[in-house]
Amino acid sequence: MARRRQIFEGKAKILFEGPEPGTLVQYFKDDSAAFNVQKRGVITGKGVLNNRISEYLMTRLGEIGVPTHFVRRLNMREQLVREVEIIPLEVVVRNVAAGSFAKRFGMAEGTPLPRSIVEYYYKSEPLNHPMVSEEHVTAFGWAAPQDLDEIMSLSLRINDFLSGLFLGIGIRLMDLKVEFGRLWEDEHMRIVLADEISPDSSRLWDIKTSERLDRERFRDDLSKIADAYQEVARRLGILPESGPADIKGPETMQ
Ligand code: UDP
């Protein structure tokens, strides 16, 4: 059987040519190199969990009218997505100070922010993803001012919706990173949510214990990270015990 053509290999995912024009297959790897840290390795099962978690979250977002590139999950590690022209920005929305932000402003991790703050980073590995302003984005032509307005309002809607969704299962969404792409339908262009939404691209803390349920775990112990991701999937009600028939709805916490 002919091998599918590989379009791109990133740190956590591989993109293959899809079955029809305008589609791609997104394959989720177990590699942990997605984290800008020295330690690298494989987290067994991470790809399977992220594929499932991202499918679930993109589907819920689609239901409230957020356009996404997601079409359907194909198997344990792959999903079919619409091919988009990626806008070279990592859009970070922050609700609570953590990580590089806490360091930059000398704030204790866990300090709530007065309101959600949107930041843009330029997607460039060699430059180590520098933070950029709207001025850089529009002057360099990465996105037009009206595209940025759309990106900002979609990012805030996504953040609000997911904050509520996670709150319902006892998890605080500290911050998250989203990426967008352009999708052309005839002459009309739409900005859609692309890439993935998973514990690789967000900070998720247990509300009661402040236990980290995301990639931050990795900094101490690689072997524990899959447990944390599994716990997120379990609380979302998407962790099949013995097969897809066991998938239930989210477990709401009081
Ligand atoms: N993030 C990401 N990819 C990156 C950098 C950050 O998905 O290359 C996410 C990260 O998981 C967190 C948010 O963006 O949810 C903000 O990350 P921050 O700038 O605080 O960087 P960090 O301290 O994680 O290096």
C-alpha cells in the first residue's frame, strides 16, 4: 500500500495529506519535545489522549458556533481536519498568572488576573517564539487588522467557554494557547480554530488541590504526565473503560 505523503512533522504531531483535496490527517505522537524544556522523551499514551481530548473540545466549541478545522476522529491517533493556511501566531489567553508571565511581572503563580489577557507570540522555532504586539502582526502582514479582531474575539469566546466547561469538572483553566488558520470557501475567507486544544497547550489546575493536570507535571516526573492527562479525559467523561460504548458525559463536580 502506498504510504501517505507527509506534509509536515512538528514536535507533537505529524500532518499527512488527507483522503480528499483540502483535507489533512493530523497524527498525534507520544513525544514530549513539545515542551520548551531540556528533558525529552516519550509519554506513553499521550498522543491517544490528546487526540481524544482535542476532538471532544473542538466538537463542543463547534456546537456553540466557533468555526474549527476539525472534521472527525479517524482512529486512536489520527483525526481528519480541513487544510487551512496557518496564521503564524500562538495566541495565549491568560486568566491566572503562571509560567513565563508570572516571572515577567514578578507575580506569584496562581494570582488571578483582573481580566483575561490575550498575548501574541510569533510562531518561529529558530527565534524561540518571541512575543509580538498587534503592530508587528499587521506591519509584517501576518494578519490584517480585521483578522486580528476576529482572532481576539474568537480567542476570548474559546477561553470563556472552556473556562466554564473545565470549572464544571473541578479544573481551573489558568491559560491556554490557540492557533488559527484561514479557510477559503469560494471567494469567502473564514478564520477557524486549528491545531489542537489539549493539556499540552493549556495549564489546568485542580480547583481544590492546585494539582497540575497538564504538561507542567513533566518538569518533575515524566512517568506521571500520562496519569494527569488521563485524569482530564476521565473527568470530561471521554475515557473509555473497555471500549467506546463506555463513553459517558462529563462528571459535574459540586
Ligand atoms: N504554550 C504552548 N506552546 C508553547 C508555549 C506555551 O502551548 O510553545 C502554552 C502553555 O502550555 C501555557 C500557555 O501557552 O498554557 C502560556 O505559556 P507560557 O508563556 O507561560 O510559557 P511556559 O511558562 O509554559 O513556557
